[in-house]
Amino acid sequence: MSTQFDESAIAVRYLLGQLSEQEEKTFEDSFFADDEVFEDLKISEAEVIDAYVANELTDRQRKHLEQRLAASLRLQQRVAFARTFAQSRAAGKPVQHRQSHDELTPEPWWRRVFAVPLVGNLTPVGAFAALLIVIALGAVVLQSIRLRSESRRLEAERAELARDRDELASLAATERDRASSELRAAQQRYERAEELVKSLQQDGRPTPRKQPSTFASLMLLPGSARSPGESNDLVIPQGATEVRLSLVLLRADYRSYQVIISGPANKQIQRTGLKASSRKTITLSLPATSLPPGQYTVKVNGVAAHAKLELVNDYTFRIVPK
Amino acid sequence: MKLSPQEDHRREDPARTRVTHSQWELTPEAFAKLLAAFSPNQEQAGQLYLSFHSKLVRFFEWKCCRDAEHLVDVTFNRVARKLCEGQPIENVCAFSRGVAEIVLKETWKQQDRLAPEQAIETIAYESVDDDDIREQRLKCLDECLAKQASENRALVLEYFSQEAKAKEIHDRMATRLGISLNALRIRVHRIRERVEECLELCMTAA
């Protein structure tokens, strides 16, 4: 006997005619009065019919049921359904038809869009979704590679800038040494000339009128505006007629430059059309008299297209009285 | 509807009682009184009436009566008539139950009940050997199952999947859903009932 229904249940016994008259009446009173009992009766009816269709009833039970079937179209329809359902299950149709059920059933749109049953059985939508994911991952990887390459490039630029700065520093040091040695040489020449004059004077010969030409030079490095110090002090020696300023640039990207020197009492000296040397240095010569003692600032502007001026570097120096 | 004096006289004769009662037609006013007897609330009255109607149909069917629907109408007609005649009825369900028992006895006396050997011959449902009908039923079953929510469909199919291991499967399902076996049984059969109704409509349309 099938275990789909409980043969001992009162509803089943009622349906199979296994209750006494009094028991029947009591059960009928209960299902008339109680909806839950009635629902249990309806379910038991289906279960008894399933057992009938499966040939699981005894002869007596089967005859009892068939008497009722004969009188009721409704019960006959239930039997027909039970047979159809059993056939469908026996043929495995509910499983096979599950796919067609999915076709017929209006699945929610989000289930249809994201339906990816098995790896080996990807739907077109699932394949498209997988492709999108691959493309997205690819884009992320490419972006990562690009950022890494950008980072390396910036690192290289930074290293180059550091090298340029070191180079300029060494260049400045070299220039400073050269200027110092030139100054020493000039001073030596001046001293020799003085001695010569003295010796000539002692000989009674007229003193030559030719004045020795001397200059004071100062090399200014980028960033000196932010760190003024003694290295930017210039003492113009007596007799020096010229001051040479060597302005070292970090980069010499412009064809020509403008230099503005601002000094005490709002004095300004401007030079334009200056060129940078191959050592990225602008040298300008100024009359010593144009630079009285005091604090000076120097701005170097690059002359870009359409005569547009762009600040390149600034410097400070001080003329110290002797 | 009022009875004529002759008809009134025939009421005394039990043998003619059935004929007299069957002549009484349920008017809209009488039906309204019948409903009101179930509940003063119209909506509730309708639900109670339909529920009781369904119970009476099964009562007559399982008593092996032909045309159970007609017998239910007869029962309700008699109850409505009593209400129209002014008979006080405290509990219309219990009263109707009593009337149904009388109608049942009358019906048995009329020998509408079939002898067992006649039953098999008169089972009128279509033969399952008819391929076309069988295919149509299977097609309707598929369509009706497809109309159910997917979880309900899966529930029904799993519940009835293997008769031999039914108890094991039902226990597992009830545990998985966190409900009792009886609650599972009720849930599954309610879904089955919907599928059955759908299939009959589908077959009628086909």
C-alpha cells in the first residue's frame, strides 16, 4: 500500500466506507462544522484517488470507490487528473517539460537576464555576461599596466630632474671656482700694474693714464631667492667698473629671456633679448655704478610665443659696501 | 412564490412531498434571506454559503447519490422556503444538515443509488486509451503546471516524485521548509487543486 495516505486516518476510512453508521455521522458532523476537517477530507479524497489509480486499493475499497465515481462527474474528473499526473510522472515528463515550463512561464525579467544554469550549458545571455566580465577584467588589467607605466615614467622624470639639479650644482660650483680664479688673476694683474706704476713713478716717467678695466662677478643659482645667504653677497672692489651676473637656469627652453633686476629705492634694471649659453647660464654685465649697496631681486622671464613672458627663475643678491 | 391550495393539500402526503418541494422556486428575495441566515455581513454570508455548498456536494457524492449538485439545491431551497415562511432558524448550518439528511433518505428511497455491478459500466470518464485525449491532457497539465510559480511547481513535483520513498521525501521537504508534515501536505494539495481546476478548464476549452 502506498504511503501517500494514512489508511488509519478517519477521513480515509470514511471515504473507503470503513466507518460504522454512527462513526460516519460523527465525522460528517465534524466536517460540516470544522473547515480544517473538511480540508483534510478533500486532501484525503485526492490521496484515495491516487491510490485507486495506482491500483493500491483492496477489491472492496475499489468497488466502494467506483460506486461513488459512477455517480459523480466531479470525482471522475479527479480520477482523470490523477491518471494524467501519474502518467506524466511515470514518463518523466514533468522533468523534461520543466524546460518548456520555463519557456511558457513568464519568468521575471531578471531571472531571464541572469539565467546561467551550468558551466557546460551557458545560455547566450550567460555567455554575453561572461564576455562582459572578461572585457571588464581586461580593461582593469590594461588600466593597471598603464598606471604602472605612467608611474615608471614619472619616476624617470623625477630622476632626470634630480640629475639636472646635481649637474647644475656642479656646474655652478665649477663656474664659481672659475670666477674666483679669474678674479684672483685679475687682482694679480691689478697688483702687478700698480707695482709697475709705482716703479715707473719712482723712475720719474709720467704715469700712464690707461685705467685697468676690472669687474666683479657673481654667480646666482636657482632657488637663491628662497635661501639668500653670504654666497649671494657681492663686494664691488674699488676700481671695478663692471658687475657681471651669471644667472644659472634650471632649464633653457626659451629662445630669449628678459631679466628684471629690482633694487633699493625701487630701482629697476631691465634687459631683454638675452640668450642662454650652452651651460644654461645668462650672463649680463652692468655698470658697477648702477648697483649701489643694498638687497636686489632678479626675475628671469622666458619669452614664449606671441611675446608672452613666463617666469623661469628668480634670485636675490646683495651688494655689500666695501 | 406561493403555493396553490391543491399544492398546499399535497404537502400532507409524504409521497408527494418531494414533488411539492421541487416546485418551489428560489426567488432572489428568498436567496437573500438564506444568505442573511448565514451571516448579516453579505461578504461573509457568501463565503459561508459557498463553503457549506461544497460540503453538501461531497456529502451527497460520498453517499453515492447521483446529481449531488441538484440535491444540494433541493436542500437549500427547502431551507430558504422555511425562512420565507417565517420559521425561526437559529443555526442555518445545522438546520441545513438536517434537511440534507432528509433529502438523502428520500433520494435513496427513489433508488437513485446504483448497484455495485452497474457502477463500472457507468463510469463515464473518457477512456485513457484514447491517444488524442491523453496527449491533450498531458499538454494541458504541462501548461497548467507552467502557470504555477516555479517554487510551487517544484514543490508539487518533488512531493509526488517517488511513491516508494514518499515518506522519506516528505520528511526531508518538511525539514527543509521548516514546516510540519501536515502543513506540507496541505500546501501541496492546495497547489494540486489549482492545477486540477486549470486542467479541467483547459480541456473544456480544447
